[in-house]
Amino acid sequence: MIIKEISAKKLSLELREPVRIAIGSLHYCETVLVKVETDEGIIGYGEGSGATFVTGESADTILHAVQLLKEQLVGCDPYAIDSIHSIMDRTLVHNGAAKAAIDIALYDIMSQYAKLPLYRFLGGVVNRMETDKTIGIADPSQMAQEALSLVEQGFRQIKVKAGLNPDDDMEAIRRIREAVGGAIRLKVDANQGWSVGDALRVIRDYAEHGVEAVEQPVPYWDVDGLSYIRSKSPLQIMADESCFTPQDAMNLIKKEAVDLINIKLMKCGGLYKALQINAIAEAAGLSCMLGCMVESRLGISAGAALVMSRQNFKYGDLDSFIHFAEHEAIRGGISFETPYMTLPEQPGLGVEVSF
């Protein structure tokens, strides 16, 4: 079996309401769908969804990158995933979302050929997982009301965005905890928004309100600052923007900078590299969270399959498709009944795409 054709197209996804974080605001999302065809008639689909303020990619750059990668990959065996990633990495530096789109499509092909759903092809035995739901930055009282609404919908884990104003961040958590009670699990994502001093001040306050973990408190490049925060923090510290590659994970571990790593397929280049990062973390005694950018149900189905295949994933943060209005071009894949995601048992991703 060889790759016969790779094609890509842009798709606009409408957010039900804008999402605000410390390093930008999102009102809608353009994602890229990739179709990989083989000479044996098996077709795989993948998705590349970047964010210029995180991955440096837009839908247009992803389209261009896929075209460049296609020129190197047509004729390759889709099962030669190690070789394919080597080719992609030699052809383009970074461009994780473009590589992820191709990688996901290849795993879709391989699991279809094996006649297994993707989560089982990856080694999983259970096809259901729990996700949290994210609250964007807003007035603290509004954030508390939203948190209460999520709990009433059935969510048991909430991720709270922070990083614009430390005092507001602390007030938001106080109000959220008061609104939702003590049983709801809270994580906070500062998206690189704090200084080291502010981070420690806020984290100590969070500890009094039962926050479990704080994600990326300082800029991605400040690994030393992250390490210092972790040495003083009563809470678990998680890396996100500081960890794109397996090499990044090794560096964070060597510097004792984190307790958790947030892996995203769009950052690292897909399932193949995500498995490497998780293995490195697990060997060092660290757990992982599987997060997302702004993928549709296609990319989220791939991410969920990964979470279901590895016990080292402590959290699943795969709520992006819940924020979008359904698009007629993508059907199937993950099904959702708050707060659980369930994958289908058909071979591959189980996603139908109008391409």
C-alpha cells in the first residue's frame, strides 16, 4: 500500500460565542482538513488547526505546508510512520499542525486497514473518557455564573483561563469555588500571562481554594522561572506552550520544571510525536493532559483515541468542538453526553467527511 494523493481544504468553524484568553481572543476558527488516498482505495482524514499566537500557523500556512509535504510523501507506505515523520521534519521545521493533519490521516488509514477503531489500534480497551470544559476570561462574577451553569449541565471538571490581571484571576477563582462547591475539580491556565512573582502570589491563593493544577504561568521561554515556581508551589505546575517536542519534554524534566505536560497534537505534529512525549513523561514519573487547539470533531476524535489508549493521561481537555456550531462537512467520530466522550467501534477514526 502506498500514498497516492494528498489534498487539503480550508473550513470555517463558527464559535457559539467568543473565547478570550491571556494572549488573544477567538471569534471563529479556520481549520484545514486533509485527505490522504492510497492505491488500495483506503482513504484517511486528518485535521490541522493552528493559532498564530501559539503555533505560529494559520489555515493558509497549513495549506501551503501540506502542499510542500505532499511532494515528498506521495509514494510512501502509510505504515512507515517513523520514516514519514523524518521526511516531514527534514522538509519543514516546526509546522506542527500541518504535520498533525497528515499524521492523523495516516493513523486513520492504518487502523482502517487493521480493521480496528483507532483507540484500539493504539492499544486502548475502553472507548469512553471524561473531558473538562473551559471558561474564558471575563468579569469574575460572570465567570462564576458560567461555572455554575457548567456544573448544572453535568461537568465535573472546569478549566479556568487567567493571566491578564492577577487580582482579577484570584477573585474569579474565589467566586467560582463559592458558586460550584468543593467537589468540582478546578485547573487554571494562565497562558504565559504572569511574572514569576505574580505567579507565586496567585498560586498560593489558589491553594486555599482547591485548585489542582496551574498551567503555563510564565512565558514559554522562561523554563528557569517555571522551575523556580514549581520548587515553591503548593500546586501542580503544568507546561503547555513550553512543550512542543519530545526534546522540550526532556528539557523540562531535566530542569525539574513541571509536574504535568499538556500535549496537543497540533503543537507536536500528531499522534506519533504525542506518544513519544507521553512515554518520556511517564518514564520520569510525570502524568500528562491531552489538550486541544480549536479542532473540529475530527481532530478531537483523534485526541480522544490517544487518551483512551494510555493510562498516563490524567486529564482530558478536549472541549473545543463543543464550542463550535456543527458543520455539515464533518459527521460521526466522537459522541458527547456531558461530561463523557465516546468513540465509535467502526475501523479508523469513524469520521465521515464531505471533501
